[in-house]
Amino acid sequence: MAPERNDERYFERAAAELRNGDYRQGMWEKCLAESAGDRKRARDRYISQRVGELHQETRDNAVEAAKQVALDAEARRGRIRRERWQRVEGHELNRTDQRDRWLRFTLAGLALLACGVAAGRWLAG
């Protein structure tokens, strides 16, 4: 199976780890033991295993990023729902305030009218 073009960066990274001495010592020792001390075969085995790990890390990071995006989207939806509900509640409160004002105004008008009628009767009578 030939490596895909996207895999090259993983192979380059694993090879660079060995070249720079910045490799995973435990993994190297395991690969060397499995290769019966043949350093070339151990190098090939290390690179192969390390590429597999790098692939897995990339997949794990992608899964975590997708989970975070989903959580952020859900939080955003919840925030939008709360804001909409607050606007609806505020609108209902405004409508209630308007009804209360209308009722007070109407009652005050009726009271003035009643006073005017009573005053007219008193003046007339």
C-alpha cells in the first residue's frame, strides 16, 4: 500500500524525530527489540508506528474540534432562545403595561365624566 500524499507530513515528522534525536525512546526500544537489533528495520518499524500514532492524534483532534463546534453551536442556540424568550416576555410586559395604562386612563375618564355629570346635576338642581 503506497502512502497517500497527505501522509507525507507524518512520515517527514517521524523521520525528523529520529534524525534530530527527538524520538520516543520507549517506542524506539520496542521497535529495535521486535527487529532483533536490526537498526534499519527498527527505523522502518518506528516510522510506521509513529505515522499511525500521528494519524490517530489528528483524528482525535478533529473529533474534539467537532465536539467543541457542536457545543458552541448548542450554546449559541440556547442563548438565542433565551434572548427571544426575553424579548417575548418583554413584549408581553409592554402589552400588559399598555393595557394597564389604557384601563387607568379609561377609569380616570369615566370618573371625570361621572363627576361632571354629578356637578351638572348639582348645578342644575
